Amino acid sequence: MKPTVHDIASEAGVSLATVDRVLNGRPGVRAPTRERVLAAIQKLGFVRDVAAANLAKGRVYPLVFIVPANDNSFMAALRGEIAAAGMRGAQERTAISILTVPAFDIPALVRALDAARAEKPAGVAVVAIDAEPVREAVARLAADGIPVVTLVSDLPDSARSHFAGIDNEAAGRTAGSLMGRFLDGRRGAIGIIVGSLDVRDHRERLDGFRAAISAPYPDLSLLSPLEGRDEPERVHQMVSRLLAEEPELLGLYSLGAGNRGLIRALEERRPARPIRVIAHELTPHTRGALETGLIDTVLNQDAGHEVRSAIRVLKARADGQPVIAAQERIRIDIFLKDNLP
Amino acid sequence: MKPTVHDIASEAGVSLATVDRVLNGRPGVRAPTRERVLAAIQKLGFVRDVAAANLAKGRVYPLVFIVPANDNSFMAALRGEIAAAGMRGAQERTAISILTVPAFDIPALVRALDAARAEKPAGVAVVAIDAEPVREAVARLAADGIPVVTLVSDLPDSARSHFAGIDNEAAGRTAGSLMGRFLDGRRGAIGIIVGSLDVRDHRERLDGFRAAISAPYPDLSLLSPLEGRDEPERVHQMVSRLLAEEPELLGLYSLGAGNRGLIRALEERRPARPIRVIAHELTPHTRGALETGLIDTVLNQDAGHEVRSAIRVLKARADGQPVIAAQERIRIDIFLKDNLP
DNA sequence: AAAAATCTGATTTACGTACCTCAAAAATCC
DNA sequence: GGATTTTTGAGGTACGTAAATCAGATTTTT
């Protein structure tokens, strides 16, 4: 049968209290005694029963999630996943609160981070904006011993202890690699729609896409990226114009949000020339467009996975336990109409 | 604070014992009283603390996994994942034992199922072979009240209560959809390598692939499938010959195992004509071939996910609890060299 | 109306760990 | 060698649920 702390105690010839002191790193155990206990743990293959341990300590992990009040489908889904995780909070002993801040608003984000700090939570997850004041606010949290993980959008060279999101450069390369294969052997242009080049994620995706296309496919030229600001209206206008004015257009890569506008523009185009379209984030809109064939491929980051990963990492950090990085890597999912989940 | 059984008891004005009877479906509660308790549960939003419950019942779930002794990478990985789940058994209160049986050996599989039945486990997971004697053995398990889930390979119209694997027809369609886009506008032939057409999964993949190619891409002709029996040697021979003799060959779809042979044949081909290659299962071999560009795309089913899903389902079934089907659906992963995990 | 069957309540123990207190033993210091 | 500090032991309570027992209440059957 599975060994318990009692078995460890008798195996090591010490009392339960001593085993407890060793297991939980409490003071008051001489080195040789500690060794005996550790040896017994090793020998019997003891593993702490996490469920019982959590039950015993009755600990709850107050976590704060800071997300932009952006109204695109992805952010809505992300907030939904956080809320869902909050519902499960009872089971997982987390108490999750959500702070929404205006999108792209650096001072507001900094205020939110400081507000979170004031509550002394066990951890903070934040959809970061890549700016110095944000780094400083994160550093303040870290100084207080509050672990911070960035969610979806990273903040490199900061005190954040983990990034729960995809490798956006790799995502861009993946899109480029696919587009290249789709259009291999043809000569023409590819249009690119970004949200904003001030956003790190979008820059990285663009870099990856360019790298994957330019060298291997010299016959494919990349048009200069159109900034749609993640707004459907604007995206619609830009894409409509592009479709009308660019006869050589073979493909479209939409690496930001606002795909509603893109889809509408595609639906409206008069000569239904075949164009390969790759977009990001699986939402009701992009899913529909996949199914009708307007979009060929959607790259996706699973918001649910990201949220759950962030929670796991924050709990582990709060307990001072290590994180298995490989296990927390968020995949870049590729969806065609045929493998929709 | 999170409500407990005690809160339910006082809210409903009954004793703890009655709440327990309602919660665990034990007899001895009149309908009106049961209603009161259920109303209290509803009102307070009580959720049973699974950890505490498991701790209290101290139950372990003996599970038997029956897998073929096949030596291909995928089955090896599957066995590895089962073993890994066994290691975690202590935490999850499962006691997993593995039975390996000779591949494609129906009588051996039936014997293994009956042997498992004799041990009266809480559940059985089996990589099924689509044959009547197997159905009968599964029916015997079901008759004993032992839930059975099929793993990787399904057994439709049987008493199995769940299938932990991918939709192979959809996987074939996905491959076809990709291949069609890769080769769109060209005229030529696509070679298909299957393991055996006697295996249900392979038949389904083939059907899906054909459906996705033939109608939309009339210029692409599908060569008749080569049966490689999942043996690298045989696959190597067949593919080498195909590459040499079929000048029009534009693409290859390998929907079974034995991809070592395929990769070797591709490495050896003299005129390095560009051929689009889609294969199944991410293994060290296919991963390497993706990275060097010999293979364009790999479709994958995550063995770890399948094993963990099977365990979750078996535990739920053993407890008589419902399964959220959507949550247990296994995804068809698409990998290019750029989004390898 | 009595007997039997069914339902309900109160109480207790157990699961494996955390954490606390108090006392005893051992080591260290002056 | 006595005083002080450190280490260890022993024991208990708590977490939230499961499961059992036994007594008492209610209903159903005879």
C-alpha cells in the first residue's frame, strides 16, 4: 500500500512531528536526522498526498487576473475561461478575481497592478503591455514576493516569473510555412493585416511570417502590412480595397483580431477569385468562415489552456515549488474545417 | 466561504446522515426530504469536495490497460504514457496494470479481456481489434458491470462505453484537405500507404482522404493504396518503387505506421523532385523528417491525452458519474516543422 | 391496534496531512 | 556543572467527506 507519513516516521525511527518538520521545511531538525528521514522517504517512495495536504492546510490561493476590456472574441473567450476557472475555484482552492482595464492603456494597467499588489494575493496573471512602467509595476509585485505570470502577451526582461502564451514568432512562421506551401509555384502577392505594430505579439508574428516566406518562396511578394487596429470596420475597409485593387493577390494573412471585417469583405468580393486565407484565433466568426471555406486555416492559442496553465504556475510558485516548463508550454493549434474541435 | 455538508444539513433542517444518503444515492430517504436536501444544495451552491471525498472513501481504482505488443513508436509511446499514468497512480488513487498482447491477434486479445475480467477491476481500457469475438468479450465485461473504453482503435456497436481516440475519418479528410491545397492547380498522382485495410482506423482514414480529394480536385488522381503492414522494411520497398516508377507523383499520404521506411525511401530518392508528404503520428522519426523537410505535415493523436481521458472516463463510470463528452474529445493535431511542441 | 418495515437523527471513526502545544531529551554555552 | 538553547517526541485538533452503528420516529402492513 502507498506509504504515509506514519510509515516514514517508523522507518526512520523518528516521530511524526519530525517527519513533518522535514517535509515542510520547518526548523528544528539536525542534519543527520533530516538525512535519515529523507532516506526513508527515498526508500519507501513516499509521495505526499496532495489532496490530503490541501485539505489539511485548508489554504486558498487568492489570484488576481488583469485583462484588457477589449471586446473582441478572443479576449471575451479569455475572460470567460477565467470566470470558468473562478467557478471551479472551490474545488481547486483558488479565489480568482478579475480586473479589467481599458485596452492598450499603460497607466491604467499600472494602476491595476498596484491595486492588485495592495490586496496581497498569492499571485497575479496579467495580459501585459510591453512598456517600461509596466515592468516597474511588475517588479514591485515581485519585490513583495508576489509571483506574476504574463498571459497571452509577454513582458520580456521583467520580473515576471512565467509566460503563459504561445511563441508568436513560431506562430508567424507556421502561418508562413503553410501559406508558402499553399501558393508554391505561383507568382503573386500576399496581403497582411495586423492589429498594430506597436503590439509585441503582432510584430513577432509578422517577423516569423516574413522569415518563412521570403527566402524559400521568392516568387511570392509580401505587401506592406495594413494596420486594422483589431477593429472589424477598419479591417473590412482595408481588405475590401485590397481585394479590389490588387489583381495579383494570392493570399491573405490576418494576424490580429477584427476578423469579422475580413470575413465580410471576403463574402462581398465580386469575382470570387481563389485566395488562400490564414487567420488567428478560433472564434465563432472564424469557425464559421472555415466551415464555409472563406478561410483556409486558423491558427489558435487555447485560452482555456493558457488560463489553467497560469493558475497552475501561480499556485506552484506560491508554494515555492518548481514548474515543469515543458508541461506548461502552450501549443500553436492549426485548424482546418476538417479538424475543428 | 464554500458550503460544506454541514451547511447543507442545517439549511435543510436534516442531519448529516441524511445529506450523506442523498448525496451518495443511498436508500432510506423519503422523497419530500430528498427534495429539501436537494433544494438546500441548489440554494447554497454546494459542490462536493472531490479531494476530501476521495480521501474519505480511500478508494483505489484498479484499472487494466490492454495494448498490443507492437513495436512501432506510437504504441511504444502509448505504453509509456500508460506507465507514466501508473506512476501517478498514488496521487490519483488508481492502480494501473498493463497487459500486452501480440498485435492483430484476436484470440490473444480475447484471452486478455477475459483475464482482466477475472481480476474484477474498476475498468478496462483496450486497443480494440474490430472483430466479433472481441465484441463478445467486451460484452462479458459489461455484463459484470465493468466499464470498458476503447483506446486509439474503436469497436463500434459493442458494449464499450466510450472511445478514447480520434475521429479517423476526419483525420483522413484533414489530410486530404491539406494535400489538396498543397497541390491545387496541378495535375498528377498521389500515392497512399496504409498499414492494412483490414484495420478499421486505416480504412476510415482512407475514406476521409478520398472524399476530401476526389470531388474538389479532379486533376489529382489517387493511386491505389499500398499495404505496408506497418513494417518499415516493406514500406521502404514500396515507396522506393513508387518514387522510381511514378513520374507524375506529386504527393504521398502515409496513414499508418512504419514511417521509418518511408523516410528512408525519401532520403534515397535520386532526382529530388518536390513531393508533398503527409504522415501520421509524431514520433522521433517523423519529427526528424519534419525538421529536415522530408515530410511536410504530420497529423497526430496525443497518446498522453488519450490515456488520461480513458482513465478519467473509467473512474467516472466506476462512480456512476456522467462524462462530459465534449471535454473528452481527442483532437487531431496538425504539426509542421514550425509548430512542433 | 400491534407488528413490521422503513425512514431519520445523532454520533463516531476514518482517510492523510498540516500545524499547534507541551514536555522531555540532547546538545551547547559560560 | 548548571543554565541555556536546540532538537525531538507525544499528542492533539482540524480539513470535508464517507460510512457505519444505534436509537428513535414514522409509516405501512397485518
